[in-house]
Amino acid sequence: MSSAPLLPAVNKEIAYVDPVRTAKALVLVYLCFSVPIVTLGLIVAFVRYGDLPGIAVITALVLNTLVGFGLLWLACNAYNWVARRFGGIEVTLRDMPHTDN
């Protein structure tokens, strides 16, 4: 059993994240988790009250998306502000050794 040599590691710092692109990507991930929960809440409301206006469904999904995007955008801007003043998150990167399978 031979082990491949480790390649040198490089430390990098995340100095800036694009608020719009990051929020857009993360809100899609956020929706993957929140849409089932919102849907479950809407189903419970329908079972309990026997009726669910269409505006409630649209409002729940649209507000969830807009609030999620807005909060993520604010979080990105807050990170950029902190990274400018105090430094960003440090990550260590290294190339993976090539393996033949």
C-alpha cells in the first residue's frame, strides 16, 4: 500500500463575497429546505380551516424568497465589512494528488 505524497498547502483568505450572486445562490439552497416546511404549514392550515386562499400560498412562497434573499444579502455585506476591517475567513487549500482508478 503506497501513499501519495501530500502536496503543499496554501493559505488563502476570503476577502470579499459578492452579495447579489451569493444571496442568489444561497437563497436557492435555503428554499430547498424551507419550501417543504412552508408547504407543510399550508397543508396544516388547510386541514384545520378547510380553506386556504391562493394569496396565502403565493405570499408565503414569495415572502420566504424575498426575506431569505434580503437577509443573505445583508449577511454578505456584513461579512465584507468585517473582512475589510479585521480580516476574512482563512482557508487552507491544497491540490489533491492525482489517482488512477
